[in-house]
Amino acid sequence: MLSTSTLLIRNLHDVFGEVDPARRRAAIDEIFAEDCVFYDPSKGDYRGRDEIDRIAGEIRATHPDFRYQPIAEPEEVGNGGRIRWVSGRPGEAPAYAGTDFIIARDGRIAALYLLFDTLP
């Protein structure tokens, strides 16, 4: 069973940071519960692995050269956790920042909440 911290990091890099659709989908199937939900403050709610796969691909396509970088270690409490990150082109100042908060169930992500932050 994966830890909440591992789920947070894998989601950041292997799902939303992954350019290859097959690798992204394999990660989604491994780390997300079947009845998962992703809450995006700017785009709405996405339910199920297929919808998370679709929106992650769409988001990635808008900036395929950006990289997500954690700016702090993942934090865990109970069955929840968060990771703070920045995103942008390698070698340049970050373009935006955010926090991912998840609820884990049975070693998988049941709910993912995206919150956009002010750049540090």
C-alpha cells in the first residue's frame, strides 16, 4: 500500500507531469481509486479515472515543457495530505504555484483538491 506522501509525489510527477499518455494512464490506474474525484477551482470537478486522465492530458498539453517542483516535503495527517509546488519552464522563474491536497483510501487517491497559491 502506498503512503499518502508517495501518492502526492506520484500524482504530481507521474500524472500531471507526465507527457506520455500510456505512462500517465498506467499511473492513474495504479494510484487513483476507481470512484476518485478531482476538484479543480478553475475548471470544475472530474469524476473517475477516465475523466482524470482526460483533464490531466489537456492540462499537460497547454504547457508540455513545464515541470512541477515540490517546494516543501509532503505533509500527512490522518488519511489526508498536501504538497506545495511551483510549475514553469526549467531554468526560468516559476509561472504559477499551487497546493495539492488528497484524501487517501486503501493506499489510493480517493479525492484530489487543487488550490492555486501566490508565487513564493
